[in-house]
Amino acid sequence: MISQLEAVHLIESEFPQLANLYKRSALTSDIYKCIQRLLDFSREAVLDYNLNLSQKCFSVAKTLLNQGDKAIRTAIERSFIYSFSPFAKRGESEIKRLKFFMPDDFYNIFLRKIEKPGPCDGIDSADITLRLATKDDWIFAKQITDEMHDSAINRGCGISKRSPLSVIRKMIEGKAVIAVTTDNHWAGFSYIETYENNEFVSNSGLIVAPAYRQCGVAKAIKQQIYDLSRKLYPNSKIFSITTGAAVMKMNTRLGFEPVTYSEITRGKKFWQSCKSCVNYQTLLSKGYKNCFCTAMLYTPEQEEENECETEHQH
């Protein structure tokens, strides 16, 4: 059976150009991230009609699927194979192209995946524990911040850069929640930041590992980080700033409302963190009054007023 470390070495040895592509001397020790990069390379080969390279990519992926440990097989099935689903949305010609390049056994798994509502079939909720992060979770910090960065690039949007040290600090302070699998892989993460003497609290850094997206992990984390914010800072206004429609929907369910930037924190600490965002010049040119992100705010007083109105009606 191929171990996760052996799988990383296999991919590195078969595709040394990947290290140059990602400007790193090594791919990564995280098997999910490593396979995600193999996936990116494979998709480019298919899009470029590079038959030899695509066959080599799928051959390595097939070896990992057949001989890898549980985590490797999970990553191949849930992340690698399912991630070709956009081809199915581009029309019959793209499906035929994918079928030509993808091995038959992979293609059959692919068909089963896209016929189901999401990539989560086979995931047992008992395999994922959602809890308050602790200092012992520091081992996931680099993987988490790398995924935050890479995910933003893949979506073509901006994000303020987080360092592994800042994430570890939140873990130690008890201001973060994390989802972890039974085989000790992180599945999701988010943390709390405070501003202006705790007048404002932000729910920040929500990220889900690629293999566990569209599985309800983000929604569960969003609920728990919101509950933690209310517990630690019951009188604070909670805000979220995002470009993601899914996050906006989750915020709305929790009682957040869209607001102007002037209604959230004016603390320099928050706005300075936007300097690493690719859209910072846009924010700067607009005098910090608006940008591509949508600001949403939850106000405790508003909830209390609504409850009083309900009681009065009865």
C-alpha cells in the first residue's frame, strides 16, 4: 500500500515540472493539496489535447487510487475525479473530449459522481469532528493558510493574506473552530477577530479543504463560529466581508444584513489587513467606502427588538 509520503514523492518524481509551476522546490506534504496540483496539471493536459501527458497523469492517479491508503483513495475519488465535472456543463463535445482522454474506469466513477447531488457521497458525518481549535492544531496552520491563498487565486478574487502564525495565535486564544477527520486531516476552519474594544467582531478566514466542499462543512463551521462569537462577545456587532455568494446566503440565514462599509469597523487594523488583497488599490481609490466585497452585519440589539415585536403580537 502506498503511503501519503510515498504518494507525494511519486508525483514529484513523475512530474518535476510541477515544482517549477508552483515555484516551490517541493509540492507539499499535504496529500490533498498535492493531488489537487496533479489535478490542475491533468486538466491543462486535457484542455491542450496533450494525449501523452494526460495519459501519464491519469496513469499516476490510477496507481494512487488502486494502491494508495484510505486518505489517498478519498482524495482521488472526491477531489481529483469529481473536479472534472465542469466538462459536463460545457456541452456534449466537451464530454466526448473528456471521455477520450480519461480511462474507462475513471470515467465510470466520474459519471456516478456527477449524477449525484454533490461530491460527498460516501462521506460519513461521523468521520468529521467540528470543534474549538486548540494549540495542538498548529500542525494544520500552514495547510490552512496555503489553501486560503490558493482558493482565492482559483476564484479570481482578492483575499487578505493570513500567516500560519496568526492562525496558530487564534487557535491558542480559543477564537477558532476547526473540522478534523478521523484520520487526522483538516476539513475546514474559521476564526474570530475583534476591533474597537470589542465593539465589532468579524467571522473570518472561512475555508474548507477541497475534498470536503459542497458537503455541508462550511455551513456547520459558519454556524459554530457565529455561536462562538455570540458566546464570547454577546453585545458585539458581528460583521463579515466577502465576495462569495454561498457565504452571503449563510450570513443571511443567521440574521446578517448587507450594509455599507461605513457601518462596520473603522479600525485601522482591519483595513490595513486588506493591503495584501489584489483589489486593495480599488478600495484605496474609493476612500475605503466600497470595493468588490459585500459587507454584512449582525446587530444583537436588532434581534432583541424583533423578539419584543413578536411577543407584543401574541
